[in-house]
Amino acid sequence: MVSHMSDGPLRYFKSLPKGLLENYARQLIITVVALVSFIAVWWAVALWQNLPYLPPPDKVFWALVESFTKQDASLGTDMWGNIAASLQRFAIGFIFAFLVAVPLGLVMGFFKIADSFFKPIVEIFRPMPPIAWVPIFLLIFGIYWGPVMVIFLGVLFPLLSSVIFGVKSVDKPLIDAAKTMGANRMQQFTKVVFPYTVPFLMTGITIGLGIGWMCIVAAEIIGAVGGGVGFYINYTKDLGRFDLMYAGMVVIAILGICTVGASRLIERRLNQRMGVK
Amino acid sequence: MTILSINKLRKTFPSTPEDLVAISEFDLEINEGEFVCILGPSGCGKTTLLRMIAGLDFPTSGEIQINGKRITGPGSDRGMVFQEFALFPWRTVRRNVEFGLEIRGVPKGERKEISDRYIELVGLTGFENTHPYALSGGMKQRVGIARALANNPAILLMDEPFGALDAQTRNLMQKELLRIWSETKKTVVFITHSVDEAVFLADRIVVMTTRPSTIRNIFPISWERPRDRASVEFATLRKQILAQLEKEVQSVPAVP
């Protein structure tokens, strides 16, 4: 009894499947080795080739520091301002996509007639890369709303597909159970179909965030008002400051990892709450 | 007193070259407080029959009446327990049990009182805030039973409720169901393909034929409960019913 209690703090680790910790440690070491090798190869190639548009990692690192600490004279802002501009654009596009995709997806999944009507239209636009819309959107919506609309399209379709799929995969017995307890069609929808769809919606959000993020750079490169990280990349390229250009690319990558990572975290939490383990 | 009466029930499903007759010439009366098991070879339309009583499916002709009123759809006078549990995975045990009460707009305080009572009845006190995924099969079906009872239905419809459970849990749940039944005095219509289960539980066993299904035989059982599975009379009746079921299965024409 006493000896059993004394190993209490260790019990958590002992309860883990054998080899799990070793696996994590190994994975971590391999990840570090991979990243270090990548930077080493980059460094070697940069020094060896000595090309203006391939600065070595240390130069990019200091450019990154510079981009955050020094205001660009002609842009009148530093990297924080560009990030804010991109995120704002991204958020607006995302929210619009969400507001359209969720109701439309629920209706298309639940009512056959709506599905028959909207499906052909959706199927025309869905296979087109959102970036193909950049030129015309800039013309129609201008340099603020143009990029926003591109993100809107990028996020819209993965979200829509996920919601429709979620509604269509609702367990029939759950609907039957709700019916036998007196739920009318509206209550079946709000109390069964909608909650059932939430985890699917989160998967759609994660995919949509990834695609939307890819779209923002392309959209901003062509035109953006008030800065933006994508815009910054193109702008520093024009200046010939390739180190700053790479700094912008690093920022885009990190922000992309963060948004998708945060979304996955929320997804996991939500799945637990929704009883999908 | 008759609570449920099934008259000249017929159910066909569209098919080619001709419609598939699932149930035909089916007549049955069930008394208030009675525990009726419906037993039949698989694919004989047992579940279709129960779904029609629940109002989830509709007869092609004939009718089902509850307290003299024709069934036209689902209603809170009938509660259903599903083989696959059909619990709402995002709801805790309590909120699953309260589902029907929520639908009917019962105020929160009253809901809690009722759910507390039924959670206790099925022996799940302490698990109110647990989600279904964390429960064993037997516990899930306890939630299923509590959820159906919380609406205070006159009839409890059970569609092979213990079919997905292991043998040990199944026997335990049968005993638990009899306890709950004696405490709530509900009418129970219980679908099963296990002769053993039917003999252990029922006041009356209705043996169905293969398609097109009708009643082959009805066995009333008046023995005291709990019944002894090892007794001679239990074994004799089980053998008798099994023999009938086997004949039914053999009478099915071979599928080419």
C-alpha cells in the first residue's frame, strides 16, 4: 500500500504505453536534425553561389529583426502593421465565407431541393483556383475588397463541402430517436443535425484557413492598400532587398502554421466536447 | 385492458418485379402493463413492425391503435430504445435523458428533478455529467432506457436493445430491465431474436413467420420472476420455440 502510494507522481508516466516517451523524444530529435540540415544546406548553397536573390540564413534572420523594428519609410509601417493589414483582410474574408457557407451548407444538406438547385452552380465555381479571380476582383472590388473576396472564395468551398458532408452523414437513428421524443422538423434540425455538423465544420475551417492563407499572398502581391505581408514580399523584391523579401516569406509561413495550429487545437477541444473522440 | 391493438396490418416495400411484402395479416392486442416479446427469424420485419408502432414508418394498409386512437406519427406516449443506443454524443448523460423534456418545453428545475429520478432508476447516479463515449455498452443502454422513460410514455418500445452487448452484460441488463419494469409498470414491446431472452423476460412471446411475416404462434408465460434459466420448464419451452423458429428458417426458399 505504502510503496504503491509513493510512486504516485511516476504513475502517470508508467501508465503511458511502453515506448511512447522514447517515440516522442526520437521524433523531436529527428525534427531538429531535419531543420538544422535544411538551414545548413541553404547556407552552403547561398555562400557557394553568392546570388543576390539567395541570401544566407543569418542575413534573413537580421532582416527579419529589421522588418519588425524599423519602419519602412515609404510604407510608413513596420512588419507588425503589415501583419495587422493581412490578418484584418483575412478575418473579413473568412467571416463572410463562414456566414455564407454555414447556412447554405446546412440548407443544401438538409433539403434535397436546395441541394439540386445550388449544386450545379457550386460545382461550376468550386474547381476554379481562387487566385484565378484576382485580376477581375481587383477591377470590380478594388484594392481593399478585391483581396478580401479572393480569401472569401478560398475559404468558402472547403467550408461548404464540410458542412454539407456533415449534414448528410448524420446518424439516422439519432433523427429517429429525436422523432420518438417528439422533436418536430425544426427541432430535429437545431438539436440534432446542427450539433452533429459542428466537428465537420471545424475540419472545414482548418482546411479553409490553410487555403485562404495561400490566397492572401497571391492577392496582395497583385494589389493591396495599406500594406500586407504579401504586398511587402513583392514590394521588397522590387526594392532589390531580397533579405527582407525572405523575411516576409518567413512571417507568412509562421502565421500560416499558427492559424492552422490554433484551429486544429480548437478542433480537438471541440471534438471532445461534442463527444467525438 | 387493451392499450395497443394492431389490426390487419400489411406493409410492403416497393421492389421489382413485384413489391416486397414484409408484413401481412398481422393482428395483435397488447394489454396495459404487459411485457411482450416479439421473436422471429432475422429479416422477418420485426423492426419494421416496431417502427410502425413508434410512428417512424407507416403501414401500407391496416392500422395500429393506441388507447383506441390511430397512430399517425411519433408521439410522447411511446418511448423507443434502440439497438445501436442512438445517444446524442455531444450531450452528457443528463442532457440525453432530458432531451424529450427539452423538446416539450419542461422548465429547467423540473427537468433536473425528472432526470435525477430516471438516472437513479437505471443506476447511473454519479455519471450525470459523463459523455456517452466514456460509457460501456451496458451503461449506454441504461441511458437509452432512462431517456425513453423520462418522457413518461405509456409504452416502451425496445428494438433488440441488448443485441450489441456481451453475454454477461446482456443477462445483467435483462434483470435490470425487469426491475425497472416492475417499478414503472410500463407496457413493454421488446424485439429480440434470442429465444432465451424472450423466455426470461416476457409475459407473452409472439413468434413471427418469415416473409411475408405474420404471427405463427403466441406463447403466454405466467411463471414467477426472476426465472431460472436452468429449470426444466425453461429449457422445455425454449426448445419448443426454437423448434418452431428452425422450421421457419428452413421454409425459406433457397436463394439462387
